Amino acid sequence: MHQSLHRQASNVRTAITTAIAISLVCLTTPARSALAQGAEDCAPRDGFEFVCGLTNAEDLVPVPGTRWIIASRMMPGGSLALIDAPSRQWKEAEFAAPGPVDTQVFPNCAAAPDPAAFVSHGLSLRAAEAGHFTLHVVGHGGREAIEVFDVDVSGETPVLRWTGCVPTPDRLEANSVVALKDGSLLATIPLDAGRTIPEAIGGDATGAVWAWSPGDASMRRVEGTDLPYPNGIEISGDEQTFFTVTSGAATFEAFSNTRPARRLRASQPMDFVPDNLRRGPDGRLITAGLVREDASCGNVSAGAFDLAVFAACPRPFVVRGVDPDTLAMTDLLRAPRIETFSNITVGVVVNNELWIGSFGGDRVAVTALKPAE
């Protein structure tokens, strides 16, 4: 639901505005220069270190074989950021001039997104030729599309170059994306036109998974995947199964990667609102989010849900590993409220550390990963 808790946190079903994002979480926009220095209240606490000044880092993806983590930024003109994991510092991503678009692959995408309007959201990174990766980014702002970038890691710092995009149908807002080996993709669109977050929390199927393959004129809805706010998405190693979490029902779901898809298994509802989905080094899928029932902030329920209130009240949060085959679950982290860090959306493992992002905040958190139980 944290496209709910991020996209709709800036005016329901409209483009995110800086004013709303700032008013919800009292943020300041970091300087656009070299590696950013921490905020004044950035000292470690409660077992966490922080990378501060990084606004609305909704999704994180480590770049294999490097020291870098790519972070999305849920704010207009925020573009993408690069976190230097060992130094706990970050800088804005460097972009090379866009290359010519291969219209055989991307028939409906002629130009790169407007940097001033671009809002980056869900991320998916896949290895390409030596020294390169392909990055898919759920983009909002001037247009609704999955933006595609080449990531050149042959130098000291990764350099990104836009190569194409896949517009969403009818400007629907995607949330998360996963790329497959052949360049095709799967993406979640949590809210169909006219549907709302309270409807999803009430159990209504408000959105679905959509698919696209190179050369397709548009994305196609995957029959059989209607769900209450589908959010994070991942694919199995053999690409025969895909997985999603639902923020409305708080479940983990597995589907056959067929058309139509078959629902293979689903978990019982979790006690927190799951958001993004990332593969961990041990093969488990990692999801993260805010607790659903809290004495200080109230309970998440369809009838009383108010996004601004939800986002403004710091809640305890959970990062959980899920065995995609058995649905066995283990909490990698269960944390109390932290006044300076809330609105949790993602957890990724980098060098035995757990890195945690947020749709509404001015920092990323990092803590030592506890030993496997």
C-alpha cells in the first residue's frame, strides 16, 4: 500500500507535489552536490545508523559486485540516488546523454522523461553485458511509465543512460516492477481507475499484475491476478512463478507465470502492511512495512483510514523473510517506533547488513543483520 502511502500521500490519484510530501513528514530537500552530509539529528540510535538527507528513498536495489545501492526518490525532480554503502554517504545519480530509442523494442516511447517532473518509485535491476546492468524504474510525474536505463559500472561510479520506456495503460499508476531475462517485465498496478485504498483494505480486488514484452504496443493485464492492492513483485529463478504482496489484504501470493495466471498459494494475513519485495542472498523474499495495529497511531481499517494521518504518525515496523516455496516466515527485524524514521517500504541485505528505505522521510536506515534462526 505504499504506493498508497506514497503516491496518494501527495493528493489522492494526482501527481505528487513537493508541498504535500514535505507537509506530511516535515522534510528538507538535500543539497544537489557531491556526497551529501548527514542531518544534525543523524546520530546512530536504537541499533541503527542512518544515511541522512536522502528524501523519500522508497525502493533500494544493490548493484552486485560494487559498493553502490541505487535508491528511488518519491519526489518531483528527485530522480535517482547512489548510496556508497561502506561510507554511509550518497549522491545523485549521474546520467549520460540518452541514446537513440530502439523503436522495435519500445514502439510507444520517443523521448526521455522530463527531469524536473520525474518521480522514481519501484526498481528492478538485472545483469546485462559485462560491466552493465539494466535498470527498470516505475516513473511518475510528467508521464506514467516504466523507464529503462543502462547502468554502466565499468568506472568508479555507476553512470545511467536512459534507453526507453513502457507507458502504462490509461496513465494508471504502477507501483513495482520486475524484469525477466528476455527483457519482458511484470508490474503491479494497485488501483484501477476509480478504486480507492479503503476499498483495498476492506478486501476488494482493486488492482492487478500487468505484463509487457519487447515490441508490445502496450502492457496487458494478467488475468487471474486481481488483488487488494498488489504491491511488491518478484520472479523465481526459473521464471515459472512470480510473487507479490498485497497491501490491502497483507498477504504474500504466488502465481504461475502463465496467461492466464494460476494462483498457486497464499499466506495468511500478516500483522503489518507489506510493501516492496526483494530477493535476499539466501533465496528468501524480503518484504517490509508498518504494523497494522498500534496503540499510539491506531489500527489500519477501511472505514477509518486516512493516509495523511497514517503517514504522519511513526509506527513500529517489520522486515520479514518469506520462503517462496513453503511460505515459512521469519522476522529479520521487528523495530519499535523511531520518531525520526518511519513510513518503511523496503529492506535489502548488503554485506550482512539490513538497509531500510522509506516513502516519507529524510533518511535510509542500516543495521546489522541478526544471525539466521
